[in-house]
Amino acid sequence: EDVLIRLKAEETAARQAYAAVAAALTGAREKAALRLEKAVAVELPPLKLGKARIRPRLEALDEDKWGAEGREKIIFEALTNPGQPFGPLSRIASGGELARFMLALKVVLAAADPVPTLVFDEVDSGIGGAVAAAVGCRLARLAGGVQVLVITHSPQVAALGEHHWQVAKVAGSDQALTTVDILDAAARTEEIARMLAGARITDEARAAAASLLDGAGS
């Protein structure tokens, strides 16, 4: 009986200690969530998402799921039009909007915890035209502080790169090989023209590619 009483007291003390630390973690997360929401809001207008919002929400966990990471899980919510309620980011945002939300988050988090290299794999997926150009401009500005590698099928984004590599897959009889070729100035224009025109590259496409590169300062 004495052992049970002692164990009960230890359990109570451990629970109180955990509750205190978990409450402090929750408070820190609430403050960080507000800072993150405000920082991301600054990044959205340049990405043509000026009326959208994204926020982290803390959702309490059942006690049996409490652990070393606290008593809640973090859910990212978004709204894309004023007057609409927030909803889960993955359900509310379209493919193009989701890509731009992810870019805004990466930009903010990279500023908070600098890393030497950022890799974006088709962050411009599902967008084109002026929106793709806006994403490309944001990536170019981001490259002023860190190294940025971008995998893209968008000519507007590609034209803003300082260096270009062409990645291609060559199918052989028994295996497929992936090649990476460094493009010189002429090859850059030709490749962006191909991205604009497709399989048959026209003089008009080459002129448009040259205009994109000139506009990007290349």
C-alpha cells in the first residue's frame, strides 16, 4: 500500500510537470502562429493572392495522444476569397494556389531559419501568364539571399533564372537515362522558345523567348 501511495504521488507530480511544460509550449506556439500568419500575409500579394489568407491553427489532442510534442497538432488553414470561412489548406486551395501558398511559407521560414539552398520542384504548377511571372519574380528576389534551384515547365519562370540546365529522360532498350545539360545563351533562348511553342519552334516563339530573357535582364 505504501508503494502504491508513493507511485500515485509520483504520477501526480509527473502529470503536473508535463502540464506546465505543455502549456508553455502551447503559448509559444500561439505566439509563433500569429507571427507566421502576419509574415505570410506580406508574401501573398506579390504572388497574386492579395485577398487570400493562410494561418496555422492549434487543435487539441485527446489525452491518449499527448506526447513529447505537446497536447495539440497544427493544422494549416486557408481562405481564398473574402467572406468565405477558413478551411483545411489541402481542400480549400486549388493546385496553383497551393503551390503559391507553399512558396510563401518557404520564403518566410527560410528567412526565420536561413538555409544555403532552396529547391522548388514545379512550384509554378497549375499557373501561367502573369501569375507565373509573379512567382518567377519572387523566386528571383529570393535568390538574392540564398541559392535557389527551380524545376519548372514555365517559360516565364525559366527566363528569370541566372543559369539554365536542361533535364531530359532518354529511354533505351533496357533502361531509361536522365541527362542534364548546361545551356549557353543561344540554347537558353531555343529551350524557352520550345517551352512556349511546343514541338515545332517558330521564329515568333524565338522572338518571344528573347523578349522574356531581355525583360529578365539576361
